[in-house]
Amino acid sequence: MEADALKVADLDCDRLRVEGADPHQAMSDVADWLDAVAGDDRPVICAFPASFDWGFFWWYMVRCGPDTSPLTFSSCLDMKTMLAVKGRRLWSNSGKDDCLSSYAEPVHTRTTRSMMRLDQAHAGV
């Protein structure tokens, strides 16, 4: 296990070896939870950026999960990519610090401003 990763999550390897869930049971429980939450829809995992979290999660699901996983290879949505494309940003300017400043304005203010623009567009202003 990576010591730095454990520090970030405040985890203790020795404690996990004694008290942690069996990986096969844990991933089976996750799969059951995903099935229950998604119902008839397909579950999608969202992360920013997804490359780290998704790779780790997918590896564990394939290695330790049930034979039929509720997730497929395309069950991942990378929020960094979405923000870069929707915001017409360069990939290198799409980090959390770059994007968060764009969304500092309250949602209702942005929504109101957008609705006003739509009204103006319909009125030909």
C-alpha cells in the first residue's frame, strides 16, 4: 500500500489488515449498492479527474467484484474533460483551481442572467 495515499485518507494498514472488509465481499456489497441505487438506469461514476479514481475502482471491481459488474468500461464520466469542453478551455487550463473561480458566482445568479439573455434573444435585443 502507498504510504502517502494512506495518509491522505487517514488510513492505517495494520488496522485495515485486522478490521478491514474482505475485498471480494466489499466489492460485492458495492455492486449490490450500485444496482439498488441505479434501478433500471446504468450507474455512472463521476470524478475530477477520473483517470486516478476510475482506474483504481475499475481494477478492484474487475479483480474482486462479482462476475457481472453493474459498471462497464464506459461507466465513467470525467468532470475535468466535461468542464474543459463545455467551458471551451485548454486542457492545461482545466484544473480545479482554474475551473472553480469560474463557478464562484451563485447558481441562481448565473441562471437568472442566462434566462435574461434568452429573453433578450427571443425579443431580438
